[in-house]
Amino acid sequence: MTINKIFANFDNYLPLNEQEREALASRVIERTIRRRQFILQEGDICKHYTFVAEGCFKIYHVDKKGVEHNLQFVAENDWIMELDSFYADKPSRVYIEAIEPSVILQIKKEDLFYLFTNIPKFDRNFRVIVENRYVELENRILQAISSTAEERYLSFLDHYPQLSQRLPGTQIASYLGITPEFLSKIRKDISKKH
């Protein structure tokens, strides 16, 4: 069952007992998502915490010139959401789109808050998930202001080892803030060194 993937994810933090698993399972919606389908668009309110059971998503922003800037990739066994929109009921500033056909499990805001209030372990688990996202974002900002493009690419490979072969170069280049041509040059330079 797909729900077992969330249970396994929580085993990394505070494992759930049978009663807690049942409480979660009764509040989760499973959805099949097509490639290039959105689960959130700019201007919409993020109403779900989403667990990626299968597949891969990107979170991105489109600037005033129409240029897409990839902010994050999320693949199997990880969570995806737009925190500011979710907690503050603000229109989203980003898109969340499937890069591959995917299966997701979603928890509505009111169901999540019910779990937070009635089963404290959920509050702790989700706090760790958010803290991990914050650390990820902080590291990404530090890299953007202090690392070379090659260092950012090597960090991408370290952070997303399973995605480097699954994502097109254009997506990776957008994430790194460089052109696909420059990414190609970096890859050639790295392969010459090894």
C-alpha cells in the first residue's frame, strides 16, 4: 500500500504506532498525477501537505520576463508544499509541477491541524520536516551567493544523486541559475578531471 511509504518516512523521525497510523491513513488522499500536471499554481492557495510516493516534482517561479527559475526538486519519499501560502492562506508565488508521472498522498490543512492538536507526535514530525526544508533553503542561498557554478553543480549531484540522470539538463541549469550550454561545459570540465 502507498500509505506505508509515509509510515516508513515517519520512521526516520518519531515512528507511529498502529492507532496513529490509522488516524493518518483516514485523512490522506491518494492521487495519480500526469507529467506536467500542476498540484499548485501561482496565485492559488496551497491547501495540502503533499507526500511524493512515486515520481518527481519541481517548485519554480516565473519572473516578469517569463523565465522559469527552479527552486527545488522533490522525488519519492519526500514532502512538498508552499509553506507561506499553506500557513498564511496567501496566494502562492510558485508553481508545483510534476516532471514525471507521479503518485502523491495529500493531507488537507484542517486534517493536518487536527493531527497536530490530537496527536502531538505529528506536530513534532512535521516540525522536523519543515526544519529540514529551512536548512536546505539556507544552504541553497549560501551557495547562490558564495559558490561557483561548478561547486553548485557538484552540490546538486550530492543533494539529488538519484535525479541527475532523470532530469533534463535544462531543468538542472535553471535550478543552478546558469544556461544549459554552461552546464554542458561544466560537465565536460568535470569529466576531464576524473
